[in-house]
Amino acid sequence: MKQLMLGNEAIARGVYEAGVKVASAYPGTPSTEINENVANYPEVYSEWAPNEKVAVEVALGAAIAGGRSMACMKHVGLNVAADPFFTATYTGINAGMVVVVADDPGMHSSQNEQDTRMLAAASHAPVLDPSNSQECKDFMKVAYEISEKYDTPVIVRLTTRIAHARTVVELGEREERELVDYKKDPRKYVSMPGNMIGRHVVVEAREKQMIADASEMEINRIEWGDKKLGVITSGAAYNYVKEALPQASVLKLGMAYPLPEKLIRDFAFEVEELVIIEDMEPFYENAIKAMGLECYGKELTGVQGELFARKVAAKFAGAPEPGPMTTQNIPVRPPVLCPGCPHRGLFYILNKLKLTVASDIGCYTLGALAPLAAVDTCICMGASISMAHGFEKARGREQARKTVGVLGDSTFCHSGMTGLLNMMYNRSVGTIIVADNSITGMTGHQNNPLNGLDIHGNPAPQLDLEMLCKAMGINHVVVVDPFDTKELERVVKEETNRDELSVIISRRPCALIIKPTGALMKCNEEKCKNCGMCMKIGCPAIRKTETGVYVDQTQCVGCGLCSRVCPFGAMQLSN
């Protein structure tokens, strides 16, 4: 049976067909749909982990216990998981373990263009690089075979265009696998220096063997064409090469690391000119040049942004340089908080009070954009708390009264708890605001330990945030509705003026969870003074026209925030 599938859906199907027992993940675009789809297969235990480090540790535990396992994340998630992952390549596994990592060339939804192949080489982990949905499914099976043959975790690397493109997939049946017997082996699995010195030797030997074997692997293949031009490529870039340079000879790398050295040398010997076309860093190019082979690529394409067929054709086939896509009559659509978003009231007040705001990764990052313009910094998950602490330690307590850290409920569970504990332990003065919207919003509404539901939407033990903060020794923990702007302003002023650590929980469910009541907002033109106060909350449903303010009824959800900031009572419910 054939089915049209996203690359992420096909990865999940590969997990199912490969007989995987355990899958753990933290949501992150462009990888989120993988575990969401794994959850549709009851034969596989699946879960949302609090963060990527936990997900990899769960997968490693399951693999050592004898069950095939999978962890998945976006590229920066591998940074969080690097601690256990780098050591897992030393300890090895028992049953197969695959870590799926989705890179984001072009930074469509990420803070950098990190190339997972670089971390794979540093950790000595093999990497597979599929180029369509069929390969996503098939390569997962191959990855488990490689993992078990060579006793190592394996990375399957996606990019945004592979994760989110749909191609036809031939479905297969699940291969049920018995658990591999677990045998206690502390010299292998206990990462003490004396044990791991010996395991490092194993890693080196394994890698040399994989380099030799890679040239015979079917996932690395040569497609002969005109031998005047030979192209080495993989993943999404392979599709662009086939479209832009259809006559060229192509060496398609299914294994991105370690490279099939003999196959590459044989290919290079046969072609007159050798070009490397790859997304992101010159990973292949540098490695192939280190083999003593003459090649080029990144000097033309650069390392910034993603490749596409027109760009490849322009750079390597003499085609006209692609011009900018036409934007005539197309309005600019910057990212914006949804109508009714609870974060809007919070950032409106923070901007009004002119506080320094260390923000975090999530929907609330959009509080940096005009007209809210409240955010000063955003670096990575959990950094908001630690950076607010750093501000206070660098500039003193007076600065602490002007600084807040803001992060969401899911991010707090991910990596905020340790930062808050650090503030308490080191006697920091400051205010942390947890924007609790009862969901993991930006990645598409995944559940988390603070909303009391699991990956299937079933009831789960719910973390009590207030009790947790108090258990850390924080005396002042206040819950406030961010749409009660007067009360929120009062609370923020009070808490930031304290000479000790405090936490504000800005609690209101995501607007996409609450169904509109049917009563929407409208502007009473007789009362409206056209003062522009309602525009300061940045709601996309509110427009300022030549004649006054207009509320777009197709976008309004009736949250009423605009009525709370209008000084003249002009914003009213329509019924």
C-alpha cells in the first residue's frame, strides 16, 4: 500500500515498522510531528519528555534494557542532549537506538543554523541523511541495523524541507522483535574513566570499520551521467541537484558520517570536475579536501540560508541568477501573537513599566516585536532565568528591581527549574514570570507536566507550580490573570520592588484552547477619541483607519483586552 506522507510521518512509520518499543521526545519545529505520529501506533510506547536530555536518557535506558528505542528533537535540542549522547557513543547499546535530529537551514523557526553533522563527527556517531519520505521510512530501518551491528547510537538527520515535504511512501508491516537479553556489564555501561578509556579504543576501531564498510552500503550510490561534472550531495540538496543539473554524474550519500572514502575516491577519479553541493556547513567539502581530492562548492553557494534548485542552477549551470520573489501587492506579514493571546497583556504591562526583560524560546518571544517591544534578550531554553540572575549579579540589586525573566510553562519544565533553584541558592534578588498558558504553544499544542495531560491527551499527574516554587524556598509566589491589566501592573510593581526572589505566575490558557463565546469586540465611534491606546497591545484584529478604529470580526475572539486599555470605554462587546 502506498501513502502520501510528510517526512516526519514517514519517520514515525519507520519507527513502527522497525519494531521499536520506546520513543521519547521534546517538541521542536521542524521535528514535532514525528512523536505526535508515533503516538498513533499503540505498539510503541511514546511520551513527551521534559527536555531533550531526558528523552535521550530514556531512549538509552530502553536500548540497554534490550528494546529498540528512538529519541527525536530539533537541532538545538541535541545541544541539550549532548551530555548523555556523547557518552552513549562510548558505552554503546544493547538493542538499536536512533536519535532523529531535524536541522533548520534558513532558520524558519530557529535561533541558528547549526549543522548536526558537526556534532555527529565530534561524538563519533554515524549519521544517515534521507532525501525524501520513502527514504525517511527506509533509513530508519537501516539505522537500527547499523546501530545493532556496530553497537552505537545512530543519528537520522532531517532538514526542514525533508521533514515537512510530502512524497509517496510504500508501507510495510511491523517487524515485532523480542527484547534482547540484558546482561550486567559495568565495564561497558558505567562511564568511569578507567572503563571509558578502553571504550574509546572500541569507538576508534568501530569508526574505521564503518568507513571501510560504507563504500558497500546501498544507501551510498553513484548515478552516472555526464562525467565532465561530478556532484557529491545528500538529503534535500540531492533533489535540487537532480532538478538543476540533470546531466551530471551524482554520488548520493545516504550516510553523512562517516564518509565512504573508497567510493568517494573512485567517483572523483572518474569525473573531470568535482563539485560538492550541501546545505549549511562545508562538512563534506572539508572532509573530501582532507582526503587530498580537488573539489569546490561553498565558495559559490555560501553557508548561510538554505539551497534550492534555482540557486544551484545559477551557481553551477550558468543559469541566470535568481531574482527576489515578487512582493507586488502582497502585504507584509510579520509574525504576531494570536488574537486573544494571554501573553499580550503581560508584555503590554512590561513595556509600560519599561522593565528589562530576559525572555525565552516560545510564543512569548514575539513580545520583542513592535508595538509591544518589551523583550531585551532571548537566547535559548531556560536562559531567561539565569540571565536575569546574571544581570543582578553584574549590576546589583537596583538593577534587579528593573529586570524580570519571562518563560513559559513548558520551558520552565524543560530547563527553567534549575535556573530558578540557582537564583534561590545564590541569594539572588529578582522577579521571574512564568507565562503559564496551559500548553506548549509555539510547536503546536503539545502537553507538558504542568497541564496534567500526556502525549495521548489522557489525564496525567500534574506538577503544582506554586508548591514547587515554595518548596525551593521562594516566599512570594503570586498568580495573576494577564488580562487583568490593572492587577497585573500592581503585582509586577510590588514584586520587582522586593529585596528577595519572587515568582509571578501569569496564568491564562492559550487563546486557541478556549472557544470563542460568540461575543466579539467593536469600537463605539462616538466614544472613540482615536488616541491609539488600543493599538499598543498589537492585536491583529484591531486596525486604525482614517475615520477611527476598526475591529476585524473575522479575527477577534472577544478576549476583551482592548477594552481594558481603552481609557474612554470605546471598545465594547458587539452583543
